[in-house]
Amino acid sequence: MTVQPEQPTSDPRGTESAPEGGPAAAPAHRFRPGLDRIAAYRAGKPAPLGPGGRSFKLSSNESPYPPLASVARGLAEVLPASLARYPSIAAPEVAAALAARFEVGPESIVLGAGSVEVAAQMIHALTAPGDEVVFAWRSFEAYPILARAAGAVPVEVPLDADARHDLPAMAAAVTERTGIVFVCNPNNPTGTVVSRAELEEFMAAVPERVLVVIDEAYVHFDRDPGSPSGIEFFRRYPNVAVLHTFSKAYGLAGLRIGYAIARPTVAEVLRKVALPFGVSRLAQEAAVLSLDAEADLDERVDELVRERSRLFDGLLAAGLGPVPSQANFVWLPAGDESGRIAEALERHGVSARCFPGEGVRVTVGLPEENDAVLAAAAELVAAIV
Ligand SMILES: *Cc1c(COP(=O)(O)O)cnc(C)c1O
């Protein structure tokens, strides 16, 4: 398929006169072709007001907890000194802490303003215009956006009937033009995981030239003993890189810091295309402090995993057919009923993520938030019987 150059829609010389008192009309820039095919990222909606004026935002898989106490204290201390100066680009303290944690060299760690930025670095560094980026669909909605923004071609491989990655189909979708495959494990928005054996078979089928990125944004919540460990695959396969983030389990989504673990040759090119100074000093500080607070973190993650089970059981009992999840959210593959479910949740003050015609993703929140979801589910059952 050929991409048509964008046609200027109005006055090609940009000589339109400005409306009285307003700014001059936009001139006819030469935009990069294909940008009109990028769907804007749909962020989770703010929560509507529910009964008692309460509202619960369960639409973006954020942590429901305040920052860990040690992290909040540490950030308050560095705040005054951290704003006027540029941060360190190399972020040696974060790299050293992560390197020690995963027993890799610090040269294998690449940071970004969230792992989304690191995923963008990967696409920029490993695809030429027209090269392909393969991923499951539906999966993380940033993948097609980042691919198109870089001039690459997104290749979406449908999930199987159980809302899991269809790894044999993904391997078959790899062509000469494929630069990267993303394996989102657990998958956003379905919460499903691939098995170790499936991933091994997949690695055997994919040429070494292709970078296989295991996106483990939700790895802390994964309790499936059959799940592959991204870092273990990184050690065994030279063409594997792992993506991790501080946004989900660590509760630092607002600070923007994530990272890749990659072979030094890959890491080096990722750093070249990174946004200069993209990771703030505060984000770096929070990352180091978070890595020191693992015991506190584990407690919170365990609590969320318990709440996930309770939420899943309640949704199952209500007949909403939740998919078993290894992440901090639950997927309801409701098809045409998705809108109705999202509306019922809204009446209870809950904003979830609705994919019209496909399903609804509900983030696991605090117990009272999950109670609101279950109350909405009970109302839906009552409406059916
Ligand atoms: C939330 C999420 C991320 C993390 O994004 P950040 O940029 O680190 O906040 C990465 N991958 C997936 C699949 C996600 O759902």
C-alpha cells in the first residue's frame, strides 16, 4: 500500500489573511505523511460523581495508594534542589540500582520518561520508515500510535478466543520488514499471560535480527507459576529486551519513569534517540527510593492481588464473564454490552475503560472502590432477571 502525501487543505501559500484581531491562519506546512491515520491516545476518563458525591477512577491502571512513605519523604527533601537544574542524563544511581537488582551491567539499562518513551526509542532505533512493528491486538494502545508516529507500520495480530496472545500467528506475521515484536505480558487490557513454553517456541521461530520486547508493566501482579520471566528470557536470548515501569505497582505514574533492560549494543542506540533530559531528577530519586522499599511495596501488591480475586469472583458471580487476570485490572469481554456496563459503573461513580463493541477494563482499586464496581454489577444482574 502506498501512502499518499498529505494534501494541503487550504490556501497552499499560507497567504490567507488573519481574521480580525485573531492569529494568522495556519500556513500549509509539509506534515509527515500518515499522521492522519494516528488515533489520538484515549486516556482514562475522570470519574463521574456517584452516590454520595463519591467517584472512583478505575480507568488507567494506576495504583490506588499514596506514594510509599520513604519515597514521599525523600522527594520532599530533594524537591528544592531539583527544580532549577537539569537532571543527569545518565542517571547513574538509578542504573546502578537496577543493574544490581537484575544482575546485569548498568550499560544494559536504558531509562525513559515512562516505559512508553522507551518503547518509542525502540521503534525509532530499530525501524526504518515502512518497517513493521508486530504486536497482539487488542493490546496496549500506545503500540500503534508510537509505530505510526515513527513512520513504521503497525501489524496487529488478533488475540485468540481466550483473549491471549496468539504467539504462533505473531511469529507467522514476522516478515523481512519486521524490526520489533512487542509481547505484552500480562496483556493490557485483557490481563492474560503467555506460558514459558509458548514463548520459547515463539523465540525459536523468530529470526534473531528481530528485537522481541517483553513488556512487563504488570509483572508485579503476575502470580501464574507458568509465566515466563522476562529477565530470564533476556539472559537466554540475545534478541530479547524487557520493558519495566515505575508507573503501576510502584505508584509513580505521575512522575514518568520506566526502563528497558537490553543488550549493550541495543541500549546504546536507544540512548541516542532518547528525549534529552526526559527523566527528571525527582523521578530518578523516586525510582532509587522505591527500589529500597520493596517490603512495603510487596505488602501493597499482595493486597491488590487479593482484591483482584474478590473483584473477579464477584464479577463472575454476577454473570459478567471476567477473564482471569494476572494484572491490576480485570477485563470483561462484553462485546455490544460494553457500553451498558460502563454506564452502570458510571452510575456508581466508577470510571472504567470502555472499548465499545469489545469490552470493559476495570482497574483493581481500594476495597471500597471495588465494592462500588460490585454494586454496579449487582444492579446489572437485577436488571436482567
Ligand atoms: C501502563 C503501561 C505501560 C507503562 O507506561 P509508562 O509510560 O511507564 O507509564 C507500559 N506498557 C503497558 C502495557 C502499560 O499498560
